Amino acid sequence: MNRRASPVILGVTTALACLSPAASLLAQTGDSESVSTGLSEVVVTATRRAERLQDVPISVSAFSQEKIDAQGLRDIDDLTRLSPGITFQRNGNGSSANYNDENSDISIRGIDSQAGTSTTGIYIDDTPIQSRHIGFGAVNAFPALFDLDRVEVLRGPQGTLFGAGAEGGVVRFITPEPSLTKDSGYARSEVASTEHGGASFELGAALGGPIIDNVLGFRISASFRRDGGWVDRASYTVTPPTDPTMFTLQSPVLDGVTERHANWHETMTVRGALKWAVNDDVTVSPSIYYQKLHINDTASYWIALSDPASDRYYNGNALHDPSFDPFWLAAIKVDWNLGFAQLTSNTSYFHRDQHSTSDYTQYLRATYIYFSPLPSIFPQPGDAGYATFQDSQRNWYQEVRLASADPNSQIAWIRRRVLLAPG
């Protein structure tokens, strides 16, 4: 993963259409345990093997797609609000951030790191996708909460099962496996409006089933979501100072709106998966997942221009603060039932090109006004100072694990080997 900063200065609801048959669950273990009404059994893979939730000796929260839809959860921000012990903060305006809404910090049980390896693992199925913390704020990728079998939040430490980047815990986004025996479908649509803001909408669908009964199955899905903005880009005027040689802090006065609801963002996802039963003991499951996030502008607003009491928010920045975050994950999973144990191999490649532009025009003028006389800290016509940021990830990941298969044994064991080649 490479992160670069290059400064440049220039003079010039509606509800669901249908639900998948996935079981509804929201369960927590630890001091207390609760399961959604009507369910007699919840199965999770928190210990890298399928087990009933009540048999798992670690603290887990699990959310099925049905529960996600019922609670109206749409992204990682919503999910973490209902997960005890997990802290998630957007820190796009921090001193080491890129001034848009994508920067974030996630921690479980208060275990956090501001530099080096992450302390919270983020997984899509069996592949970790979290980024490293370096000199700038971490920009982690988070899958959209669409067409998932479930999301598991595992409270740490989880280093034994998930490696060095999971001391605090792990958040796992687990996708549905293709069925070899029955057809299934899932769809979701939503329309919403924000007072004094833009419209929001979502449309997505998934379809799966057997191609050859008991031999080959598929599942495909696609979704598009737009979250409307609520901060307007605005022009303003400032009163010229009486003495141009003296620095005077001026207040901007709203002049007009140049772009309404500018802080909208869009998320698109596409996924395809196959499952091939080679024989009664061996299955091969290739899959590919693609997601693209586009943030048009920052949600930060100028207090001097805005009126929060009447829900009017204005941004007077000289430039936009856009961010683009496309990534794709290709994986092949092989499961082999050896009788005494289950052998699993996961080979995957994660490719990501997050890039953004941050407006530094006013920041630069406020900085240099102390070194040379400037009439105002506010940008003049034609001024443009910006910085570009980029997160690039090219990660090869290979895991082989062997887990005991006897559920009645007094001793359960697992052996795993991992090869991670970050790029």
C-alpha cells in the first residue's frame, strides 16, 4: 500500500421489495446472550468453523441481511451503532486527514493504533482488506450492506485466528454462498428525502440457484445507492480592511448558492460467485466482488455562513473535496472434507485505487499571511491550492487451514498457514 500527498499551489424510505430467506438474527455473547424471537438456532463461523452461537466461547455480535434490512442499516456507520464494544468515528477534518468524509477510525474494546498495523481486522469472507495506518489518516474500505449472508463482529483479541491485525477484534462481511439445490432471490429499493437537502435512493437485486443440480450453482447481485447531500456550496463577500497593511480577521457574508446539496455520495456494487461440487467431499467456489464509492464534496460547512437552527448549511471552500474509492476482490475457496478434519484453502487478490483531492486554498493563505502582507485570509478570485491523496493496495492472500471435524470431541483444534503479499 502506498500513500502519497502532493501539494500544488496555483495563482489563479421506502421499504423492501422482497427479502432473502436468510434467518433473522441479532445475537450477542459474553455476559448476556440474545437471539431474535422465533429462532431456535443461530450458526456463525467466528472460530473458522460453523458452530451454533451458544457454543462459541468468544464474544460475538451477528447480523443477518434480514436483520440489517429491518433495522435500516446501510453502511458501517449504522452497523457500529448497534454493536456493543465497537467505536467508529469519521475523522475527515483531522490534522492528518484529507478533508472529506471517507477518513475513519475503527476500534473494538478501545484497542486502537494511530500508526503501523491495524488493530481491527476488516474481512470480506476469508480475506482481510484493512489498510495500514501511516502518516495520514487511515482510509479503510468497507463493503456496502447489501446481499450479505451476515456480518459478524468478533471482540478481540483475535490474533490466533485472524493474525496480527486483529488484536482488538474483527468485523467480517460474509457473502451468501451459491446454492446447488434451490433458487433464491433478493431485492431492495428505497427512496428518501432530507429537509433542505437532496433526494436519496437505492435499488439492488440478487439472484442465485443451481445450474446443474447438486453439482454447479451461481449467485449474482448488483446495487446502486445515492445518498443526497445537505450542504450547499456558496459564494460570499468580505468587507475590505480599512488598512491593507494590517491583518484584520473578517467575517464572510453569504452572497449566493453555486451548487445545491454538494456533499452527495454514490455507491455501486457488483458480485458474482460460483460453487462447484467436484464430488461429495470437495467443493470449489470462485467469486469476484466490485465496489465503487464516489464522494462529491465534503460535508464540512462554514459556521459563519450557515444557520444550523434552520437547517441551512453552506460551504465556502474555493474547491471541491472529492474522493473516489474503487476496489475489487477475486477469490477461490476450496473445501475438502477429509473425514477427521476439514481442509480449507482461500486464495485471493485485493485491488484498490482510492484517490481524492483536498482543498488547501484557505489553509495556505492563513498560513502565509504571517510571512507576507495579504489583504485577507480568504481566497481571492483565481486562487487554487490543493493536495492529492492516494491509497493503493495490491494484496495477494493465501490461507490454508485444517480444522477438526468431530463436534462431540472434547478437544477442538485448528491449524492454519497464511501468506500475505501486500503491494
